Amino acid sequence: MATLIDPTAQGFLLAESRSVPMHVGGLQLFRKPEGAGRDYVRELVHQLRDVEQMAPLFLRHPKRGPRTAGQLIWVEDDQFDIEHHVRHGALPKPGRVRELLELVSRLHSTRLDWDRPLWEATVIEGLRDGRIALYTKLHHALVDGVSASRLMSSVLSTDPDERNMPAPWAKRPSSGRAAKDRVELSEVPVGALRSALGIGAEAAGMPAALIRTLNKTVRNETSTLSVHAPRTMLNQPIAGARRFAAQDWPVERLRAVGKATGTTINDVVIAMVSGSLRRYLLTFDELPEQSLIAMVPIGLNAKQSQVASAAGGNAVGSIMVKMGTEHADPAARLREVHRSMKAGKEALSTMTPVQILAMSALGQVPAVLTPVLKMHGIMRPAYNVIISNVPGPRTTQYLNGAQLLGVYPVSIPIHGVALNVTCQSYDGLMCFGLTGCRRTVPHLQVLLTYLDDELAALEKAAGL
């Protein structure tokens, strides 16, 4: 059965290249249950492959040809091979975290095959402390990073004794929530842009939301759009190889800094990245006089409109945040981030959900059009780094008795933005995943040390 691919998914597919694979990923670390035998990992792989019925999402792949009149469509794989998608891997000795991150870096560098469903999962053993890892990747045309994280978490259990749990790609009963009750990203190219630009039911001409946004953008104030990001070594065309680094910190440490300074945990995350990037760029004599700009995806309750869901009202947009990297004082950087985030949230709160999606889409135009039009080096996104914070489970989770220890997102660098920092909270931890172009961001792993130092500096500045 063939179905049309929505415009947003088509954009992700068309923007993909060898240099910019468009898949999101995740690394989960597990501790084997007590008494697990030598065959535990092999049996786990077998359970993940032994799926009675696959969810349709995991069976479709894109196709385009004369029979489709050049149009990209989804088709179901009639030769689906679960063993190609669910793999069993092992680390070389000595089996340190270093070897694990190097393997994930290589796995994340390769494009998904359009002739097969656009996802892969690799169960990895060989860590010398006995832990096991699960690395998964799904094309952004299928799901966004938040949805991918929720999908992987949805099959976990709080019961350490539960067994025979379904695989994430197994078909499950519908939640009953109708598709019409959601604002879909696929509405952005038509519905959202029409709404934001005041076409149709809204007043003639550009609405006040867009005018305010453009005015703030021109004045270099916090907005949903940006045109003032300085150029750094991170902001140039990238190559296809990736480097991945990961570490976690107790959420309570970040929360304590936020409480002492009147800021949020998300502000503290961005301030940590700000301080670490300032130090990193200084070592290469690359720190610009202007503040770096971070593109920060954000979810909030926007005011309702006739297009929005009557049931939810949640909208996901993005804010272009001033990181305060021109300040040597960590407290000053945190204040700048807080002011910028607050102003951005206030700006989004005046918009309808569809207008928020439209503004975010406008901000991503350079990121999407650059690879499609082969304009690398001519057009680039107007921000320096992507920083995301994804909420995850707050309690300890298990997969067939194996305790989940940490969840580390592996994301997408793009041309002009060679570094992506994505965090996910889990069971009292804030898990950072840093994904960068191997060539453009040398010694990426040193940023983990800088992040640790920056959190300590923020604690000191907060009087903790």
C-alpha cells in the first residue's frame, strides 16, 4: 500500500545528503538483571526480533520513480528483514565507554537505506563492567527527536520482574486519540504559513505576531527568528563523519543553581553549554565579540486558535537565545540566558500554535534550502548551535529486567551548525548527548570536561 509523504517529511528526505544524514538516534545503557546468564544478551536480541506484527511506521520506506510521476511516496517493504534492522554488536577490548562512544559515532555517521524501512537498532555488549547498550536511529521523516524518545520509553516498565515485553517496533493497540486532535508538523508548509502571514480568515496583511517578531529580529533582540549570529569555526559546511560524546549530571545540582538564582533548569543547561563553548572557542582563538545564538526548541501552552487542538493546546516552537558568551562571568552568562529565554517565551505566548509552527518553519528555511539548492557556504542558518532539552521518565525503568541507567540523545548537525547538544532527563539525571561533525569540531569530547567545570562555576556563583 502506498501513501503520500507529507511536505515536512519530504523536506527532511530531500535535505538529506552524505554529509548530512537526517536521522535522530539514542543511546540507552542498561544493567543486566541479577542472575542473568551468559546468553542474556543473545536472548534479548532474539526477543527484540521476535515480533508477531510490526507497527506500520517501521515497515515503510520512501520511493520515487516514473510510476509515481516523480512524487515521493511511502511504500510498505514487502521483503522486510527484521535481522537487518535489529542487530547484535560487541565492543573491542578493553570495552571502555570510549570504545562505546566511538562505535556509536560510526553507526550514526552512515545514512539509512531508502530501499528499506528507515530505522535500525543495535544491541551492544562487551563493556568491561557488564553493562549493555542499545543504540537506535530513526529517520527524521518518520519521527522527531522527542517522539523517538517517547517511543523508546513507551515500552519500558517500572517493574523489574516484568518479562516478555514488546519491542518498540511492535504493533500495539491504538491510544484512541484521533489524529484530528493534534497540530501536525505537516501543516507547516501550507496551513501554518498561511495563518502566520494573515491569509484567509485572519486580517489582511501580516499579523501583529509576525511584525513584532521581525522588529525584534532586526533590533537583534530575542525572537523566534535570528539574523545576527556571528560566524565561528562551528558554522561552516560539514562532512559526513560524526563524533559523539555523552555524560550525565544529577538534576538536583542544576535545580539548586536555578533555585538560588531565580532561573530554570533549562536556563542552567544553556548556561553550561555557553560557558563550555566560550572556553572551547577561546582555545582556538575563535571566540567572537558578539554573543553566540542558540536555537532552542521549546514546548508551551500557546493561546488557542480555531486550528489548534481543543484537547491539548500544546505547541512546539523554537527560540533564538542569546548565550552571553561575550561575558567572562558565569553569573552574567546565566542572567543573559534567562532574560533571553523569558523574552522568547513571552513572544511565543502571544501567538497561536499554528503561528508558532510557522515562525519556527521560517527560521529553518536556510537549514532546509541550503542542501536542497546546493548553496553551502552561501546560505547558512542564523544560529550557532542547537540545544534541546527533552523530558524523560522520572522513575527507574526496566526492559525485560534490565535496569535502564541512562538515556543519551544522538542528534543531527547540519551545514552551518556543526554541533548539536541534546539533553534528556531520566530518573534524577540530566543526560547530555553531544553530536558534532568529526572534522569541523575537533576534540569534541573535551566539551564534557568544560561542561562539568561550568556547572561547578555556576554553583560557586550561586553561593552553593
